[in-house]
Amino acid sequence: MKTVKETLEYILSSITNKEDNITVEEHQEGDMNIIEIIAPKEIIGKIIGKEGKIIKSIRTILNLSFHQEKFIVKIRE
């Protein structure tokens, strides 16, 4: 996995089922890379976890793995 997007997609596929309608979009805003997770409401709960622990862990893994890149991970319905 060479990019933040590929790594995020891999982590999300491990957390959710293959048939869940989850997409990851990536775009630039200045020097910041914005990565958006787009999923149905019922799946967003799995991604966020209790008190946001899962999404915080995902962000931590991505920040440690790609510390040289500037990016933000957002969740959208």
C-alpha cells in the first residue's frame, strides 16, 4: 500500500463487509490532501466506533504510516 487512500480502503474493508457501499474519495485543497469516507448512516457507526475510538485509531495509524504527507480524513454520508 503506497498511498493513504489505498491504506484507508484496506482498513475499511477489514472493518466492514464487502457488500457495504463504502467509497473513498481524494482531492487537493492547497497543499492539504482531503480524504473523504462516504458510507450509509448505518455503516458510519461501525467506522466511528464507541466514543470515536475506531476512527481515531485509523487516523493515528495513517498519521504514523504517512507522517511526511499532509492530509485530513473526513466522514460523509
